[in-house]
Amino acid sequence: MTREHAPPASGNGAPLSGSVLAEAAVVFAVVLSIHAAVWDRYSWCAVALAVQAFYVQYKWDRLLQQGSAVFQFRMSANSGLLPASVVMPLLGLVMKERCQSVGNPYFERFGIVVAATGMAVALFSSVLALGISRPVPTNTCVISGLAGGVIIYIMKHSLSVGEVIEVLEVLLIFVYLNMILLYLLPRCFTPGEALLVLGGISFMLNQLIKRSLTVVESQGDPVDFFLLVVVVGMVLMGIFFSTLFVFMDSGTWASSIFFHLMTCVLGLGVVLPWLHRLIRKNPLLWLLQFLFQTETRIYLLVYWSLLATLACLVVLYQNAKRSSSESKKHQAPTIARKYFHFIVVATYIPGIIFDRTLLYVAATICLAVFIFLEYVRYFRIKPLGHTLRSLLSLFLDERDSGPLILTHIYLLLGMSLPIWLVPRPCTQKGSLAGARALVPYAGVLAVGVGDTVASIFGSTMGEIHWPGTKKTFEGTMTSIFAQIISVALILIFDSGVDLNYSYAWILGSISIVSLLEAYTTQIDNLLLPLYLLILLMA
């Protein structure tokens, strides 16, 4: 048997473990389910992409094990190429189907562009792994080449010239962001997580540039522009300060004062004028008017402020316990870390029920605050930098192996992505019926309820472990049961949800995502809501 035909190995050099194969089986179950629901040439492309990603993932795992990858990736997990590669294409497919069914041709084409872009960046990640593998994996190159050829051929005859250029623009941005951010942030991502995060940022940056160049008065929703400008502005701010502090010590008072001054300059001189050009209004006045527009919004803002205060008190209390502990390496237990999941669930459910647009904007503001505070912690900006380092170090786990602490940001993203990603024109007038009515709750169910219950019950009561993992059968079963109970409660308290007898699909979707939680080594706060969103939308 030749080397190329030998059984694939996981990141530790052993034959593919049961956990890796089980994760792949769950991902293929999702891909085939979407393929059966959509059943067009684009869904065939998604199947071809998944097949080639399964083979290339082994090459990435071996590169990580040998230390031969171009950049330093997170080592406590496998490469995660397969589960990450299919997310954007599947999301684009279900978006296309949903918008097509409600007769919205603009967002139907937008969904196709999302799918094509996801396939392009996934193929680039595959080509990168194959290009640096030695010896050259001939058979895997043939499989990847055939899949890539089919995808390129179908997309060439499906996309307009402008859409092809848009896909290539995103791919170019993705390549440059990979080179910049993976160099500046070693060990923060696996290849799959980098594909998801940087691919999403690249797409948003290209959308923002495109809309800035073609802006027309009264075109577009200010809420959508707000999200684009805030995310892109925070990323560019991070790149700017990372480059700047290579040449100066960021921990001095002079550097800290300069950091705060430049933040004001970038915010007032770049971000706000950019947003003003897009929404044709004063951004600050628009935001204040939006936040305090109704009495319900005022009540929600007061309620959320109380929950934010509670979260801060939890952090201070856990650190006080550490100070009184004899061990300086005291870490917060699993249950203590899951307090934040309960707080986030209590935050999002009222927002989804009473005012989703306000939740959309509030989550965007919260993301900007989280990223800014992480910059302050990472660069040791006075006066809060060292304090944040001390307070947050208590909640670190094996996934925070790089210079950044990202788990709390991933938690916010996982809860918010189902609110942000689905085009609102395609979700109005009762178009979200059946299982689709639960789409806004995908983050709450997958992360806020499912992942939390699985972690607590699995760590305290679990005895039967899934093969090749630390996760337990009891944790997964209680997770599924808790999510079913949550769906029943949503039906009671949210009168806008009508499942229309689609209970079997909902149960199957929850079960598949819970199995993925048991086997994946990627950031579950980010991955699980996206998969549940895709399944519910289909």
C-alpha cells in the first residue's frame, strides 16, 4: 500500500480517530439534508466541496502535527476544515431558497453570491494545504481538482460578470487578511476557524466598499449599514494599533493616552463620517432616536443594563474567590463559566420576542465594546489593561491558547448571528413558518441552552463517554431534552411562532447539532448556531 493510499491520520499522527470520523459523518448528514431539500446544481457543488474538504482536512491535520503550516494555529484541536468549509455555501443555499420562495430576486442572487464566495475561500484553504504538503498528495490533489473544476464550471455559467468580480474581490481580501491577522495573532484560530471568521470579515468588508461606492439616498437599511461599519471599523482599528505598537511599548502612559486619542480620531474622523455617508443622517442622533424610540425599548435597555451589571458582579465575585484561594492557579469551574450563558439567554429571549431590530443594534454595540476592551487588555492600555488581564484570566480554557481571549466574543457572535444573517425582507409577512420560525432562536437553543446543559450535566453526572471524546452520552441527551423543552416554552410565550407540525425536522435538527457539539473540537459557540440556523432555514 502506497503512502497516498494509507489511512488518513489525525493531528496526532494516528489513524483517523473515531471522533474525527463521527464529526465528518454529522457534517455530511447536514450537507445531504440541505442537498435533498434544495436539490439543484448549487447543492451538488456543496456536496463536491464537502467531499474534497474531507480529504484535504487530513493534510491540514498532518501539517499541524508536523509544525509545517505557514502560520501558527491553535493546537488543541484538529484543523476543522470540513465543518467550516460548508457553512457559507450552505448558508447561501438556504438563503437563496427562502428569498426565492417569497419572491425577492435581489436577495436570491445575494444568496448565490454568498454560496459561491464560501466555496471560493474554502477551495483556497484546500489549495494552500495541498501546496505546502510534502510529498505532494497526488490522489487528494486529483479529488480536490475534480471538485474544484465542477464548482468553477457551474459557477461560471451561473454568475454574472459583476458577481464573479465580487467573488474574486472577497477572495483577494481573504488572502490578505489571512497573511496579516494570522501573523499578528498566532495560535488564536484553527484553519477552520480562520476560514469562518476571516471569510466572514472579508465578505463584510467587500459589501461595505461596494455599498459605499454605489450608495443612493434611501437605499438600504441604516441598521445593516451600522453593523457593517462597526465590524469593519473595529477590525481595521485592531490592525492599525497592532502595526503601530510593533514600534513602541504599548504599556506606558504615553502610549495609552495616544491609544485613546487615536481611537477618538478614528471613530469621529473615519467611522462616523463613513456611516453618515451611508445612512444620510447624523449617526449619533439617529442612534439615540432609534434606541429611545418606544417605551418598550427603554424598558429593554434598562433590563439589559441590569443584566450587564450582574455579569460584572459575577466576574468580580469569582475573582474574589480566587484571591481567597490558596492556589494561585485557581480557575473558574465549568458551572461558573456557564453563568454567562444563562445571562445571555435572559438577554436575548425578550429582545427576540419584543423588538428584534433593537436586539440587532444592541448586539452590534456590545460586540464593538467587547472588541475594544480586548484591545485594551491585549495592548495593556492604562488604566484598565492590567486589571482586565487579571480579571479575565480566571475564565481561560484550552481554547484561549493565543494572545487574544475570544471565547466571550464567540459567545456573543453565536447568539447574534441568527439575528444578523437572515435578510429581513425575506422573513416578513409570515414567511418564517414551521421550523423556520425558530431561526432567530438558533443561537439561544444551540449555545444558550444546548451547550450549557450538555456541559453542566456532562461534567457532573456523565459516565458514558462518546468514543474518542471527553463528552458524555448523558450530556448530549440532556442537551436535546432541554432544547425540546425550550421550544415548547417558546411556543407558549412567543405568539409569532407557528411550527406548523414540523416537529420531526426540528427534533432531527436539534439532535444532529447536539451530536456535532459532542464530537467537534472547534469553537462550539460559533459553529453550532450556524449549523442549527442552516437546518432550520431549510
